[in-house]
Amino acid sequence: MRRQFYLLDVFTDRPLAGNPLAIVIDSDGLDAAAMQKIAAEFNLSETVFVLPPLDPVNTARLRIFTPKAELPFAGHPTIGAAVLIGELRAASLMRGQDVRIVLEEPVGAVTCLARHRPGKARQAEFALPKLPARIGAAQPSEKIAAALGLASADIGFGRHQPAIFSAGTPFTCVPIASLAALNAARPQLDRFADAFAPPEAAHAYLYARGANDDFEARMFAPSLGVFEDPATGSAAAAFAGALMQFEAVPDGHHALTILQGAALGRPSTIVLSLDVAEGALATAAIGGAAVIVADGKLDL
């Protein structure tokens, strides 16, 4: 059977930047083992398989795979799928208004808005289906620093200390004291699994205060077959928990930009929106642009 697929670059408004993503839209009849093999064949950080929704009121159901494992939730696959589905099903409508797309993922139904205004890149944003929560204690800073090839003094700034947060996928959020140290991080794989022990803390999300953006970040997940990811929306979602824990975020609406992927030559811009009421996070969203760069057929 020939199955249609598309390649997108996500969290960017130009080709060959951002985080590449494969989306297979003809996924009926594929089981998990087949999907895993296809994801390994593409060998991108994630591959998305689009299926009919279980609840017909929703738009589609997604299954998301890294080269080694299935994920319950991921940000750049959600943004990319929303943009592509909107383009395939409602291209003309997206030129004039936001199109609501509801994607079923294992974490829950994810509500997205997709748009493509004339002269601008395709964009999407989604409300977090699950607000971030602190789910555990991180390893000592000395152990984390050694696993990242850094000094202990490079870990932490202000009130920020390493902590594990999840908004569907868990990350050890690691504050880095300077952009120089962030850029110098080099995971030591012989120490990584001990410092970022699965399942709760297997993925390391490093962040520092940015120069031109609010924050800059890097994400390492070797256990998933992703040594370094150019852009990680699910990590930005978890990071919202760190912001609420360690910053005095005032009530109101806040839109922060996070630059990721610069160290890989794949600069990506993630917009993290927070709505805070009475000192607590009420809602949060992830947004960004996406570019369709290729399409083709799988002969399976």
C-alpha cells in the first residue's frame, strides 16, 4: 500500500531550520510495531501518524514516535500536525480566520488553532491539555553538571535549581547560569543515565536567560534516540512549571519566546504563553510557525 507523508520544519518560518517532522497521513492498518519501524526509517526526532478520531467530534487522532519509543504527547508534532491538517482540509479558511483543530493524543484531547495569513508563515498554537506539575526531585547539581560536561557553578541562577516537571512528558529542567555554559554543554553518555535516570527524569532540558529572546534552551534525550533536539514543545510546556516555581510571575497574560536549536544550526522559536490568576497558572499554550518542505509516498 502507498501511504502519503509530508516533511515539515516546525518552530520556524523558513525551510531547513526549526525541528524537522515527518507526518504519515494514511496510517490506517499500521500497528505500533510498524509505526516504530517507520519512525526509525525517517530517523527524525519524531514521526506522527494521523488516524481517524475515536470521538467523531474531534478532528484526528495522533500517534507520535521517536526512533526508539512512542510518546504520549509532544509539542512540535502537535504544531506540525495542526498546520498540515489545516492546510489539507481548510486552506482557504485559514487565510481569513483561525481554524480550530482538536487532536486526540494519549495525554488527552489537544485543542489547536491554525492560521495562514497572506504573506506570513503557517502558524499554530495549542492549549496545554495538562498543566505542568513538579513530579520529583532532581539529582544533585554536582552529578548533573558532570553528566553535562559542566562545572557545578554552571548549574542554577537566581532561585532556579534543577527540578523534574511534566505536562505530559517528564523533563529534568536544568537552569544554566550563562549562555556560554549553555553552549558549552556536552553530555557525557557514561554518566547521563545516572544523572537523568528513567523513567521520570530521562530527558534533560537546559535553559538560560536569553540575549534577544526571553530564554535559550537545549534538550538531550539519548534514551529516545534523540541526542539533541532542535525544538521541544513538550519541554517548554514542562518549563512553564519551573517558571511558576522559581519566578514571581504576576497575574495576567504573558508571552515568552524560547530560542532552541541554535547549537545545531536549526534555530527554532517557541512561544510559551501563560495566563496567571491569583498567583497560580490558569492556562498555558505553546505556539509557533511551520513550513511544509516536502511530500511523498511510502511503499509498504
